[in-house]
Amino acid sequence: MFSRKREGAKHVRAADAPPSKALAQSLAADGEPAAPEFGPWDLKHAPADVQRLDLGSLQIPAIEGVEVRVQANPEGGVEQVVLVDGESALQLGVFAAPKTEGIWDEVREEIAIAMREDGVQPQELTGRYGTELLARVNTPEGPAEVRFVGVDGPRWMVRALFQGAAAADPAREGVLGVALEGLVVVRDNEPRPVREPLPLRLPREMAEQGPAQEV
């Protein structure tokens, strides 16, 4: 388990920030934009002196109670990142995006269309980061709620998938919500196709332990 104590952790409310705040801050016209109130952060706004698990394009804050499960291929490239807290899980993805506009609205619509084609009826709701997508899907263990959250940043988008108790009730996100707001995205300078996954890798100290790790 990769963790640290949460003493003094800041909690936020849905009304604390407008949708796509990371992107809006990055496009401020006059001078250096002020840092947003909470993340996911672009690297230039990330708070210092925070212990994080470095996966390359994505850095995950160390938070007590959050288990980080990382699945990698034999070459060390990370294929899946899932944070777990009790009966809730948060799957993370980070993708290339244009500098001047977000892509979450378009991605969300495509997710909704794919769900409807599978006989699932998703619904939109407003959350901390703007419009989210909630649906009840069939799993091997039976029906379960999933909730997609998207955050547009400067040349990146984070897609977060809540599962379990945190999906059905955003008030139960707990430490997983704190982990999401503490993420740091490290966007390289390479030109990349829009929606291409940004490269993730195992931390050096984990690379020799095998393709699937829990920290």
C-alpha cells in the first residue's frame, strides 16, 4: 500500500469550481494564470512537498487508505491504474487533448452512445468537475453502478471511472475523491494525436517486481 496520513486534508464541495477549471486557468489572457483550487493539476500548478507515486504522465498522491493497483506489460508500460478503498474503486486514464479546447463533452457522448447500444441507459448529472455520466451495468457479480468523470486540462484530459459505493453516491467518494483532486498530469512536449493515451510507466523501484503490482 502506498500511503501517507491525511491530517489536514482539504475537502471541497461541488460548487467550489466550475467545469474544466484546469483548462480555463491555463488559458488566462493576462500573465501567468493562478493555480486552480484543486486538481487534477497540470505539473506547473502542482503543490510541492507532496509524496506521490510517479507513473510518468500521471502522478498519484499518497493518501492513507488508498491502495494503488498497477498492471503493466512485460516492457514496463502501464496498461491499467486502479485505486481501491474498501467497496469503492477508481480507474484512471489520461489522454492527449488540444491546447485550447476540452474533449470531455465529446468523449462522454461517445461513451453514452456505446452504453445505449449495449442496452444500458446512462444519465447525466452535475458534479464537482461538471457533467458526469452515471449508469447501471451488468457485471459477473450482478448489476452495479459506474460513474464517469472527465477533467479537461491544458493538452490533456483525465478520465476517471468510479465503481462501487463511490459510483452510486458521490458523497461516498471519500479518499478516492481526495486522490482524484490531488492527481498531477505531466504532459510532455511531444505532438500526439487527440485522445492518444499519454505514456505511463512503472516507477523504477517497482519495475523489477513484475507486470502486476499493488502499492
